[in-house]
Amino acid sequence: MPRKARRKSATGVYHIILRGINKQIIFEDSDDFRTFISVLEHYRKKCDFGLYAYCLMSNHIHLLIRENKMDIGDVMKKIEVTFVKWYNEKYQRIGHLFQERYKSEPVETERYFLTVFRYIHQNPKRAGLEKEIGETYLWSSYREYEDEVAILTDVEDMMSYFDSREELLDFVNRDTRDMCMEDYTPRTLSDEESLKVIAQMTGCVSLSDFQHLDIEDRDSALQRLLDIGFSVRQLSRLTGISRQKLCSIRSH
């Protein structure tokens, strides 16, 4: 059976997760982290994609990327192939390092864009690797924003969403229960938890809010929710959209 095509983002922005195959460790030492960042920087310049945030964890990687001229799939292939070739030579191994397909989700609203931006930078704290964001963990883009110095990320573009550096840092450090792609397990989420996911994606806090969305924005949000595994039955119940309409959206 052919793979389902990845859904394109209307904004060109994606949240991407790369995981080690079988959840194995990707980064054994500081040199591994530095090399991946170097590869990312090389293709950032060569392929001219936007990068708003990154965080390298021991067995997975988060990127918040904007696609420009080159298809994001081609960009990721170049990054993966180059790093894996270096990694296999260093550790005298062969075969895959990453799971067969990276995970990606379109980021199409400002609210969700900011949610993903914060979520990525909060990863080390959530994992118990540091008590305060940016305190000790070196392998994320947080310090670029803390110092307001663009090394790899589009700091200036991101700052346009805030009135000051202090406001951005306060936003990132705010205690939240943000949920992003790797947390989505709809089969185990209650309706209450699912409503929180819908609110984070769309900004809608009630069924009425959702039904008053622009049709294009509404259908785009429904497509994303279906893509990550929400059932037609549950979405119909929580949004008031008919099952027939949801089935039509899912088939496209």
C-alpha cells in the first residue's frame, strides 16, 4: 500500500520530530550534538529554509521550520543523510539511525505557532534535565533568544510577535500544559483533554467559537485533527460538524 502523502502547510511552517530508530539514543556525546547543529546550519544556508526553534534531546529532535523554495521533505533528507553518514563512520556502524519517516505537522495559525515554539524550548525542563529553561541545557535555540543573537534561528522574525525580549522569555517560561504532536494519542484522551488540544490548535474555547471559524480555517483544523488520529465520531461530537462532512475532509 502506498504511503499517505504528507499534508502541506498553507503557511509553509512545520513542526518536525526526528526519532532514533527503536527509540535508540542519537546523541552519545557533545560532539554528536555539535555535529548535528553544524549540519543543520550548513543546510540552513544552502537550502534557505526558515528556522524558528530547535531542541536536540538524547533520542529525538524537534524543529520548527518554514519551507521556502525547496520542499521540506528534500531538506530533511539532506540533513538526515549527511548526519547519518558521519555518525555511522564515527561509530563504525551501518544502517538506519532515524525512524523511517520523520513526523511532521503543519502549523497554520499564529496561536499554534507560538504554542509549538514554547513547547520545543520547554522539552529539557519537562524531561527533568534542568530546573529552569536555558539554565544548563545547551542543545536548543533558547539561548539565542535569551541573548537576542541570531546564530541559527530567525530571532528577528520571532521577536516581531513580542514587544520585548523579556516578554518572549516570559512567554516561553510560563508553566503550561501545552500538547504538541508527540503527545497526541487521541484514543487515550478524554473529551475534556481533546477539547484542550482543539483549543490549542484553533484558539476556540467553545463549540460556538469553532463553528464561527472561517470555513477554510475550520476545515484545515479538522484535517489536522484527523491526521493525528482523532476519530470522526469524537470530532463530530466535540465540534458539531457532521460525520458526513468529516468523512469528506478525511478522504481528501
